[in-house]
Amino acid sequence: MNKMLTPLLGAMLLTGSASVFAASSVDLTVTGIITPSACTPTLSKGGTVDYGKISAKDLKPDLPTYLTAQQVQLNVNCDAATLMALESKDNRAGSAFDDDTYNFGLGLINGSEKLGVMELKLLSPLADGVSVTTIASEDGGSTWYNERYLFRTNILSVADTGTVVPRPVQSFTSDLVVQPRIAPANQLTLTNEVSIDGSVTLTVRYL
């Protein structure tokens, strides 16, 4: 079979030789900006929200059970005024029982049962001591809209009140509110203790 294909391939190469030689090179362009400023995010309470032990009998069988919202303080400190945003990575990806992009997973039971979800939102944001609004982008910063929730698909920045244009900040603080809910108990195997296992990484992205 290979011997039969060889003359045909040779003919194709000869008849297409002009276009082959015309496209024999291509350029690669590498761009970027090295910023002299660096920003460091921190969370109060060591970044841990602990709900202790919850009785399975207190969970609703047919509806999600909302746990009490808790909060930690988020701080971002930069060397100088910097255009930046926060990106959220769900370290328990695939474990959110409703698959909504608003929500982050709380881990799996028996490797397949999705325990629940949690929402994350920023309240009372301050930039360099001034009240600001939070804005989000889902296209890498090309367009922005008012938003206080961290999604799995967005980045969150800050703007002066009444605008949707990111503003540089040197010091940013906000309450980070955590609102978990457990999946309907009739979807879960709760014969043994199971751990609420939510984990999200917040990363500073420079704009």
C-alpha cells in the first residue's frame, strides 16, 4: 500500500511546491509587562472558616441546608498603587452539587457524591481607606461590570463608586463572606462522619 501512495504523494508535493515555499516561515511574538510593584493577599483567621460538627439530622432531606454565613477579612497590600484583580481557583473543582459558576465545591463523599457548595462575596470594600465598589470581568479585563461575588470564571477588581473602570490601589481591604449550603441529605451517604472540605485559592492578577 505504501508503494502505491508514494507516486501520488510525490505528485502532490510537486504541484503544490509554490505554495509550500511561500509559507515556509512564521513569526512568534512574545509580549508582556514586568511591573515594579508586587501585591500580597492575606486572610484573617489563617484563612480558615470552621463549622465544627453538624448533626446529619439537622440537614433538610429534600432541599439544600444553608449554614450560617461567616466572614474573614481580606487584605491586599501592594508596594505602590497598582492595577490588580483577584482570581479564584476552586481546589475542589467538580464537587459543587449544582454546577453553578457562582459556587465552589465542598468536596466529595465516597469519591462521587457532591457534598455541597459555597458562595464567596466581598462586602464593605476599601481602597486606600476610601469606600469603593467591586467590579468583575469574565474576558480577562476587556470589559467590566458591577459585581461583588467571586466566580470560578471571573476576576474581581475595584473601581470608584459609580464607575466600572479599575483603579490602582496600594492597600485594599474587604470582608470576605462565606455562605455554604449542604446538598439535600437524601442525595448523600451520611452513615459515617464526613468532612466539609471547601478550598479556594485567591491569586492577585496584575492588569
